[in-house]
Amino acid sequence: MTAPARLSPGDPAPEFTLPTDTGGQVTLADLRGRKVILYAYPAAMTPGCTKQACDFRDSLASLQAAGYEVIGISPDKPEKLAKFRERDAITFPLVADTDKAVLTAYGAYGEKQSYGRTVTGVIRSTFVIDENGKIERALYNVKATGHVAKLRRDLGLD
């Protein structure tokens, strides 16, 4: 497997309909007219992913006040995502991409470096999607810690 194709500002955001942690579905097309922050993380209930999710949770009110919806996406099953939501009081949708098709379409699944080795997995990434369904920002290989604060600064919210 080679490095995945990456999205760039102005690209159309790949469409998706995915199951959520609450038993519903999220469809990107249903969010047209709103700004969306879609962030990809490797695995629910791991230390880095928990830190990142809690940072988004703690910033959610101000992100929503600025017009952003936040969605987390991982290859976890909805049942595991539900446990993650309950354990850490996550207050935004977590969607399950168990076949990794959406993660791959966003360039957030493929070869990456992990502790000096090349492995295949989820590339921690964040996508800001505008009201028209276009990629505004595509951030790859982001850090779990401090990323939300940096994103807030980049978006002019701090």
C-alpha cells in the first residue's frame, strides 16, 4: 500500500453516510449550509484519542458558536464508540467507518510512520469543510495533544 491521496483546499469533501455512537446516522449532505470539522482518529478509548476527543468536547460550545459542527470518525464499531461517549462524556457525534472507505477517501488511512516503522492505519487528520461541502483545510499527521488549540487559533477563534 502506498501513501493515500491527500485532499487540498477547494476539493469537494467526499460524501458519506455513517452509523453513529447513538444508533443514528450522519450524512455529510445533511450538513450542507453548516461548517463541519471532521477529525479522524485511530482508536476510541486510547490515551491520545481520548485527549483529542476531550479537547474537542471542551471547545465544542465555542466552536458551535462560531458555526462549526464537530464529528469524530474512526474504524471502531458503533458499540465501542458508545462506550467511549459514555465514559468520557463526548457531546458530539462519533461515526464508525469500519471498512475504512471514508477514511481512505479523505486520505486519512494508509501508510504512516509509527515509532520509526512504516505501518498501515488511520492517519490522525482534521478536515474543515465549508458550507458548500468543499475542503477548507486538510490537516494530516496532527498531534493528539494541542491540536484543538492550534486549530482554534488557525480558525481565528482565539
